[in-house]
Amino acid sequence: MTPGRPRRRTRLARALGLDRNPLRRASDRTEAWIRIGLLAVFLIAGPVVAIGAGGWAYHGGMTVGSVQPGPSHRASAIALRPASAPSYQEPVGGGSQAWAGTPRQGSDASPRTNEILAVVITLVLIAIALMGVQRLTLALLTRRRLAAWEAAWSRVGPQWTRGRP
């Protein structure tokens, strides 16, 4: 490594906004710490919540598979009155056979597939929520920065525009 080139840690601190640059505002440092905090929340709480949701989905999938469906039997369907408009189904009058009973519940997905899907969806939702929090805090910090800039300019601006029309 050459002496003129900054080290990796120094470059990382500069990229994150945590260096000791005197031109960096306090709100810039606050924003950097908020981003680091939100990243830590995602990396620590995200997997915990996602694994919990995955376990819940897996247990739900295992429970649905062990429940027996209700009884079903064949029944005759007979129309009590003719339909007013022609339909694409069989003609009315003679009756037709149909299955009566509990419709099939659930899906063909395995409990493991449901678990993985729940984990992925949970992580995506946590990421979206944390990005929303970041956008909200960034908007509030930007509002404070603009108000501070306006206050500073109202003090200094008249000195700079004194002889101009």
C-alpha cells in the first residue's frame, strides 16, 4: 500500500459519512448514523422475524395437510324453473350429476415451499418498511437543513447584496 493512498477503513468512514471532515454538517453525521442503525436493525431483526414467519407458515402447512376433508357424495341437481336466457351449460330439465361436499382447501405447495416464501416476503416487507423510515427521516433532515441554510443566508445575504440593485 502506498503512503499517499487512504486505507480501507478511512475510505469506508468517508463513504459512510463518519469521517472527521470539518465541512460535514451535524445533520450529515446524523443521517449517516441513522442509515447505519437501520442497516443494523435489518441485519439483526430481519432474520429473526423472517425465521419466525417461516416457522409459522411451515407449521400451518403441516397442520392443513393432517386435517381430513369433510365427507362428499354424489347428488343429482335438478332445476326448479327454466333459465330465462340460454346458457352454455347442459339443457335444463333432465338433471345432471355433480359432486357435493367440501371444496378442496389449500394448495399443491409443500410446507417447505410455504416456509421459504414466507421468509422471503417477510424480508422484503421489512426492507420496504425500513426504506420508508429512511425516506421519512431524510425528508425531515432535509427540511431542517434548508431552514438552517435560509436562516444563515438571511444573516449574510444583505452584506453581499449591499450595492446591487
